[in-house]
Amino acid sequence: MLQLNIIKECRQQVIERLSVKNFPDAELRIDRIIALDAKRRELQKAFDDTKAVSNQLAKQIGVMIKEGKTAEADKIKMQTAEYKLKEKEYSDELTDVEMQLNASLLEIPNLPHSSVPTGKSSEDNEVVSQWGEVPKLDSDALCHWDICEKYDIVDFALGNKITGAGFPVYKGKGAKLQRSLISFFLDRATANGFLEVQPPLMVNEQSALATGQLPDKDGQMYFVSEDKLFLIPTAEVPVTNIFRDEILNEKDFPVKRCAYSQCFRREAGSYGKDVRGLNRLHQFDKVEIVVVEHPDRSYEQLEQMKAHVSGLLESLELPYRILRLCGGDMSFTSALTFDFEVFSAAQGRWLEVSSVSNFETFQSNRMKLRFKNSEGKNSLAHTLNGSALALPRIVAALLENNQTKEGIRIPKALQPYTGFDILY
């Protein structure tokens, strides 16, 4: 959530930055927030002034009763009752305005960093680097869904029978490959200073609000209505919420956490080639990295997280490219996002496997995540997170890019985890 003082003090700049994200009616919405805040402050002053008069009159009543001035005391009691009624009216109106103000603030996305390019869709994203050679496959090369069927390692039909489309069943070496990738990613993260945690797979509404999934992604999350809990779309949500309402010590930065979790996304509206096989699932595995950092060093930390993800992909021998997302393709909460895409040789296209983002103070302001600065004052920390990595499309690219006549070649870095160098 944007800080209210920034909206008021930098109104025009906020409106201009929101236009980079193609946010509709930015000027109208920002001016509404400023007007609601002015109304809130006006009501707060009126309430405080009324309460002060009411308290002063109450003191006079006590004095007059002691002095035997009953009639005068009764008159002041009537005045006090009138002021108490005004207090109640101001309090009710103040509560209503504060609710409107908070709801309006929750609808405003994070401001994009100055380096974010303008654009409306993924076609306008900027390729900042690329690594590796795109493999050349034989003419009879298979797409990963056919490879999964050929070697009986992922059963889409069985998952559809048990649950529905987008919930595959991993079998045999397919299940072992999943487990190996999870362990590989976690080991690399912990070696890089991330503390591993195992978070819950469901969160409450306050947690979803804190990281910005609500109200923006309400329709994309699975909801358990009886308990009012949301299945997590990513481990970012529970892991970042570990620090909700906390005051950290400046000397402890950076605070680094990693977690493996299953992720659940409704993916409403997805269709066509983007959802075939492992390309887009409703339930999938992912290792997430989360960092809480000092504001002065958060963009340096973002570069380190990019380097971490790059190292994983290079170890897996997967050709990849890094994209700086344009304003129109960024998430609601992000200030700057870099997407990692691997090349899927059989499909002949790039597949997103990671997003690494800096949220600056957007999440920390929502969750009251602060630290004591060098002056002993509380300041908002910066939060960052990234996929390191999401498994489905990594598996798809590994299967497609490494197919040989003998079977699927396993990258050397992964072989100690799988226990086999060829999947057949």
C-alpha cells in the first residue's frame, strides 16, 4: 500500500508513475484519497475538540455538586449530554470515512521504478540479457506432454479423473525428478544464506491483504469459505507474513528466507497452448526466496537474487533470457520485476519460470514491517521475492531440450539428486 504522505506530498509524480502501469482514472482516484484524508482530519479535529469540551464540562459538574450548586450542575449535565451525542456522530462519521480511505488506498497499485519501460503487454517487455544456445532437435522430437506419456512419468488423465484439469499425477522417475529439483533448489538457496522454512499452505485474509493478493487477486485464489482461509498462490504470502507487525534490527539485514511449497491458482480464463501439459497448472511445486532488506540496499539485493536464479538455470544447462517487465505487464504489488524465461525447444517458444521483484515499502506498509534505523526511529523495510524456481515449466524444458534416442538426459548438476543420468 502506498504511503499516504507520499500521495499527498508527491501527487503529480504519483499520478505520472501510475500511468506507466496503465492504471485507470489515476488522477480521480488519487484526488479522492486526498479529499478523504482531508475529511478524516477535519472530523478528527471536530471529535477531539468536542471531547475536550465534554471532559471540561464533566469536571465542572463535580465541582458544582461539591459546592451544592445542584441546579447549575443539572444544566451542565444537559450540555454534556448534547456534546456526547455530537461525539458519537463525529465518531461514526470518522469511522465511515476511515473505512472509505483505507479501501481506496488498497485499490492503488505500487508505483513502478523509474527504470520500468512503458508498455501495455508482454510484447513490450525489454530483453536485458540472454544465456546459452537454443538446442536443435530432430524433426521427430516430442513435446513434453508426449514425452510424459511415452515414459509414463506424468499422468494428466489420471489427475483429471481424481480432481480435474491442471492437477497432474507424477509417477516413478517423474516423481523422483520433482523431488530432486526441489532438493536441488533448496540446497542452493541455503548455501546462499537463505534460511529454510516450511510455511502453512493456507493463509487468513489479513495475510493475503498484507502481501497484496487481496483485493487484487481475489478471484485467482482458492477459498475455503467455512474457515475463511485462502490456499496460497505462492510461498511468498506466508513467508513474508512471518514478519508482519514486527520491528527488526537494522544490523540483521538482509533477512533471507526460502521455502518449498505447493502453490494453488485458479488461472481463470486461461486456455489454448498456454495451458497444455505442464505449461499452466492449478497446483504446482515451487521454491521461493524472500528477502527483507534495508531501503538503501534493496536494489543491490535484487541483483543478487537475479544472479542466484541465473546460477540455477545455468547449472541445469537451460538456455534462458531475462526480461525487464513493462508497466502494463507488472504485478499490482511490484516496483520492478525481472522475468526469467527458458527456451522450450520442442514447443519453439520461451516459457516463464521465475519472477524476481522488489516491492520497496508497498508490502511492508500494509503489514507494518519496520526496523529501527541508526537514529533509533522506526522505518519501513523493503521486501523482495523470487521464484527459485517454479517446477512445471523447468520440467517441461528439461524433458524437451534433453531428449535423445536413449532417453532424456539429466543435467550433471542434478544427477546426484536423481540417482540416474538418463530417464527412460
